[in-house]
Amino acid sequence: MWLPCYNAWLLVLLLVLVLLLVLACCIAVPGVTASQAVFWRLPTRYLTGTGAASGIAFIVSIGNLGALVKAFADALFGSPTRASW
């Protein structure tokens, strides 16, 4: 007779964990979005001319490299959605 009670506690625990995850995302996403403006201003603040262009190009290339690594990781470890290339 303890099995239905056990399932109810698991359901409550799962609900609490989901709510905590949603709350964490609600806090993290605005923080990451707000930090992007500061991150993109750094090359133009400390560098001028071609140096600033090189700094921005470096930021973009790191982002593209991250997308490439993710595609390889999906292909290597498997993913529900396979790599698009």
C-alpha cells in the first residue's frame, strides 16, 4: 500500500525540480543577454581601426568554432537530432 504514496512524492519532487529549472532559466537568460552588449563593446573600447575589426572577427570566429564543435559532438556521441551537415 506504500507504492501510491511513493509515486505521489516522486511527482511532487519532479514538479519542484521543474519549477526550479524554470526559475533558474528565468534568471540566467536575462543575465546572458545583458552581458552580450558589454562583451561586444570590449574590442571597440580598447582597439581602433583594423584592430577593432580583428577583435570582432575573432569573437565571431570563436562562435563559429563552437558551432562546429557541437556538430562534431552530436555526430560522435549521438543526438536525437543529427548534425545538419
